[in-house]
Amino acid sequence: MIPTDQPAAFPPTVANTKPARAAKRSPARQPTTRRPRKRAKAQRAHNTLAVRRGSKAAKILALLKRTGGASLHQLQKATGWQPHSVRGFLSGALNKKMGLHIDSSKPDGERIYRLTSS
């Protein structure tokens, strides 16, 4: 017998007990090819007309289209949403999904949001 540093009752290491993994996936688990996205960002601008009349999104768009724009408080009052929900809607639904540009300014201490054409 060859002498070792470890006692004879020492359990085998975890690395030695795991079975070897197969290097190749089975044909059933091959990744599928991705389909192209349905809408490109340039095509999203026409979605502004897809907003239903009388919905909260329509109310927000009407307020933002005014010449003076709308404050966060006015948008909250029109929808009944919390401030973080209004800001998230402006960023996510209007800016990213619909491709609309929203201008934000703070002339007199209260932030004003308005819809811009560019």
C-alpha cells in the first residue's frame, strides 16, 4: 500500500463523485432560432392613435399636448396614480413603446412635462 497524507476513512471529494457531463446537447434541447421583432422602433410612432378614448393614457396624452404642458400633480390628479407610476408611464409606455418624445422642464419650481414633435 502507498502511504498518503489523508487518513483511510476520509470521504471522497465532491468533484470526484459527480458524473461527467455530456459535451453535446441532445437534439430535442437545441436552441431555436429567434424570430425577428414584430415592430421596429420607427414603426411605433403610429401607435399614438391606438390609445382608447376615455382611457387614462388618452387623458395623459391630452394634457401633454396642451401648449403649457402638464405638471406631475395634474397628471396624478387626472389618473389617480402615484408619482412614480406617472413617471414610469411617461418613460415606458410613451417614450419607449410609442416612440414619443417628452420634454421636461422646471421653470418655477414645479416640473412641467410636454409632448414635443421631434
